[in-house]
Amino acid sequence: MIRALGAAMVSFGALWAGWRAVEELRGRVRAAEAVIDGLELLERELWERGTALPELLEDLSGRTREPASALFSQCARACRELDRAPFGDSWRRLTTELPELSPEGRAALLPLGEVLGRYEADGQREALKRAEEALERERERAEKERDRMGRVYQTLSLAGGAFLVILLL
């Protein structure tokens, strides 16, 4: 009885480890999608309404999903503290602290810190388009990795769990 319970626990642990690995891959795709959606909203609002950047970022923090919501909220706070640090420095620091995005995804966001709030709307819009395109490529790459590696992780966790159960029984 105890051996069967132990085998069930080992099997469950192996399946859980595989599920967590797949969930992390899914999280990268969701994070890229959230940031892309947020940048599209930012671009649309800058173009249509011309709202000041601090107010716009604060508004978008409530209308977007994580991690874009946190990024916009912290950037709005950084806009209110421009006497302490330039916006470009704050943007750079905040984007490098986004663990949900891959290094390539974070790198796609970095140039925006030098453009947002500084240049005319066309320049900002062009920079946002480039960032969206780069993040879209990153999202596609993350989806392919999720599909390919997700199956590998699930299979390995199932096979590893079964192997350990056989070994323990």
C-alpha cells in the first residue's frame, strides 16, 4: 500500500514538473501577446488622441494584461519622477526587468525609451511599429518552441514518471 502511494506521488510529481515546464512556455507566448496588444493600444492612442504620455501610460496600465500592465504603470510613475532619472533610463531599466519576455523580446522594447514622448507622433508611431513587428516575430518563435518543446517535456515527464514507478515497485 505504501509503495503504491509512493509510486503515485512520484508519478504525480513527474507529471507536475512536465506541466510546469509547458506552462512556462505558454507564459512566454502570453507575455509577448500582452505586450504587443499594449503597444498597439499605445500607438493608436498616441495617433488618435494625442494624450500626454504620463496620462496615457497610466490609462493603459488599467486596460492591458500583465506584463504590459505593470510596465505601463511603472513607466507612468517614472514619468512623474523625471527630475530623478530621464525617461529613457527608466524605460531601459524597466524593460530589462521583464522576466516574462525573452532577451530578444526585451531588446525589441529598448529603443522605445529614447523615442516615446520626445519626437513627433510619426516618429513615435514608426518606432512602435518596429517594436511590434519584432515582438510578433518573437511571439511566433515562442509558439513554435512551445509546440515543439511542450511535447518533449510532456513525453519526458510521463516516461520519467513511469520509469520511476516501475523502479519503485
